[in-house]
Amino acid sequence: MAENDKYIMSIKNLTKVFKSGIFKVEYTVAVKDVSFDIKPGTVLSLIGESGSGKTTIGKMILKLLKPSDGHIYYKDRDIAGIDDKKELKEYYKKVQGIFQDPFATFNPLYRIDRVFDMLYNSFAYDKSNQEKRINQVLNDVNLNPDRILGKFPHQLSGGQLQRLLIARALLMDVDLLIADELISMLDASTRIGVLNLLLELCKKNGMSVIFITHDLNLGYYISDESLIMYKGRLVERGNTKKIYENPVHPYTQMLFESVPEIGNRWDATKEFLPEKIIDDVEDFYKDNAGKGFVEIEKGHSVLFSNK
Ligand SMILES: Nc1ncnc2c1ncn2[C@@H]1O[C@H](COP(=O)(O)OP(=O)(O)OP(=O)(O)O)[C@@H](O)[C@H]1O
């Protein structure tokens, strides 16, 4: 068995550098030397502040962006080599993304039945089974097909549209779902429903999820494994419980300290200070020069130095 077979996806030394500007060219290192694996049926959170490179990783997995360096393996296939139309379609049957704004994903002029019809037909599934299958995935996400299928997107709530996005992924029987800030538009009570639904479906269907968020509480609630990103690098990785109980990288420690707690007055001295954290991280790397990425306990690794 090849090394990558036991994982649904393996990311190896992934780097993305964006080039921008016309008169003065600028380079942004959005993702730097990131590696991780995803096992079937697991939820993995990608956590970090805005601009830390989370969405860029999701887009590279979905082949919406080309890596500058490194490799992404789906099972044992390097996805860089997937370019013929047929194989690409097969890939998108199995690896799907759902993004923050459900309203932007659905064509406002199409009723939901048309969206699902088009999707079903474009993937050439068994026509005789269509109605049954579509009804089944809608029931799976707790939506009543009779009430939903005849409606236009603007007649549905944000929570119903998020559920429809999950139903769409289920229709294709995906292996891996990239959920980018999936529930950030929803109110607290609807959020929990959508999260629980995702967890349930992972268990039932063996689907894996990369859950992109900057909300630590959500990360804790939903994920088996957590990856903490800081300025394009993976700085801490492993079992969610272990990381949350014993954060070691100064950036992860700062993230945990800056979560407001119910019942405690906000301590302004704990506020996130970008300059301070940059200095703290630099000092940490200097003190640990040459160590690199180290497994400090089983299932918990930390970036001690970036050189
Ligand atoms: N197309 C692009 N061209 C140039 N720079 C880009 C492009 N896309 C992203 N970037 C830059 O890459 C870095 C990482 O962006 P990315 O969107 O991956 O971060 P993120 O962690 O997902 O942030 P957020 O939580 O705000 O979505 C940022 O500095 C961003 O400005």
C-alpha cells in the first residue's frame, strides 16, 4: 500500500506566493511550507487570524489556485496532474468546498429544484433514482423537500441555505468537504444545528471536513484535530484537546488568552497587540533555533523555529 493511501488527503510542503502590482511588483507569501494529512471521517480545523493563509490552502485543495511549491495528494494521486475534464469532474465529485455566503452560491433566478436537477444531471447519475436521492439528501439535512424544492433562494433563510449547501455535497457523496467560515453568518442557535449536522454526517458517511475558522470555540467544539496558522505557517498541530489544554507556541498562547470569557470583565492588558506577538514569536524562534517542527507529545507538534 502506498504511503498516502490511508489518508484521504496529504498536503506536503505547500507554499503559495502571490505576485501583485504593475509598476512595483510585490510578493506576498500567503502559505509557507505547510504539511498535514487528513484521515477519513475526521474533522480538522484550520484556525488563525485574518490573512494567515487559511482560505488560500482551501483554494489550492479545490484547484482554484495553483501552489507555488509543494504537493497535494488526494488518496495517492498528486492533484497537480488532474487536468483532463473527466478526471477533474471525478475529483469535484469527491472534494467540495462550501463558503461563507450561501446567498452568493445560489443563482437567484433558479428555483432549488432546478439547482439540484442540474447538479444531478451534470454528474450523470442514474436518472431513475433522481427524485428519491434528492429527497433523501434533503431529509438528511432536516429540510422538507416539499417545502424547499419549489422555492427561490431569497425565499429561504441563511440557515436553510447552509443546509442546502451541505445537502449538495451529500448528493455527490463527497470524501472531503472544505467548509470556509461556514456558519459565521448564522445566529447562535442555528449554528449549533448546522455544526451538529456536519458532525453527524461525518460519522455516518465517513466524510472528512476541513473547517476553516478564526473562532477558537467553534474549533474546539467541532474538530478532532486542529491546525494553528500564523502568517502563512503552520505553528502548532495535533489533537484538539491536547492543543487547547497545553498550547506551546507563543501565537497559540496569545490566541487562547485573547478569548473573552462569559462572567469575566474584559482585561484590556490581554488585548491582542500585533507588534508584541511578532516580537514574542521572533524571540521564541531565536531561543529554539535549528529545532524546526517537533512532536512534543504523541499527536501534538509545534514549530519551534522557522530556520
Ligand atoms: N489573489 C491574491 N493576490 C494577492 N494576495 C492575495 C490573494 N489572495 C490572498 N492574498 C493574500 O494572501 C494572504 C492570505 O490570505 P487568505 O485569504 O488565505 O487568509 P485567511 O487566513 O483565509 O484570511 P480570512 O480569515 O480573512 O479569510 C493575505 O495576506 C492576503 O492578502
